[in-house]
Amino acid sequence: MKRVIVLFIVLYGFYSCNETSNGDGYEKIDWSTRQANIQPTDSLESGKSYLSVYSQIYSYSQHKMYNLTAMISIRNTSAKDTMYLSKVDYFDTHGTLLKTYFENPVYLTPMETLDIVINEVDIAGGTGGNFIFDWQTPKNSPEPIFEGVMTSTSGQQGLSFLTQAKRID
């Protein structure tokens, strides 16, 4: 009987271990290595897109919150053209600017995707967080895609959903 209990404890210990990486669990983008030098003579079309993201959602009532991990996906949909981001801002539910991700324009190569991750423990965005992306593409190039994937796995329950950006300018 003792062997069964010991075996159970050992197996449970292995099962309950969580793999961790760096302090926040994700390798951050080094935006400084992606800086772009955009010339006024470059023939680029500009746009602005709005993406809703959720650090938290209501569960059972408005008094119980459920925390989520949010992955923001920035996708260059062109197979031949580089696209540029001149600004990426993150706002909370009340419209307060939480973070500006870089100071100088950055690039994405053709078909490249960059991800920004808002960790589950970072609830600053709240239930109505959002991103504003200012972007530029060469004329006749397809528009970029901005998506948010919100997920959480707690115990035996999993939750995930997707939001898509809307062009606002």
C-alpha cells in the first residue's frame, strides 16, 4: 500500500510541474533591431487599425473576473513587399495609454508575423483593452492583418477566442 501511495505522489508531482522560461514566459521582440529608415520620397500608403483585446472577462457575474493571456499577432500579408509600423499603442478599458512599443518606425519582411504577448497575470488592460496600429505599405500592396488571440487554461477548463482589427483610418 505504501508503494502505491509513493508512486501516486511521484506521478502527481511530475504531472503538476509547469515548464517555465524567462521571467515573463515569453521572448520579447527587440524592436531596436527592426528599425526602418522611411524616406519622404517613398511611395507608401498609410493606415490605422484598432484591435480590441481582453486581459480579463466576466465570469458568472460582473463581480467575478477571469484572467486571460492575449497574443497580438501582426501579419504582413504581402509576399513581396516590406510593411512598416510607425506606432503601436496599448490602452486600457478607460482609454489610458499603457504602453507605446517603440519610438522609431519598424519593418516586417514579406509574409512575416510578429507577436506581442500580454501575460495572464498582467490585467492592466482589463475587459476593454485595445491596440492602435499606425502602418504603411507600398502602393497596391495588401493591408496587414492584426489579430488578438485570448486564451486561458485553468485546471481542466480551457477558453480561447479571436478578435480581428478594424481599419479606422
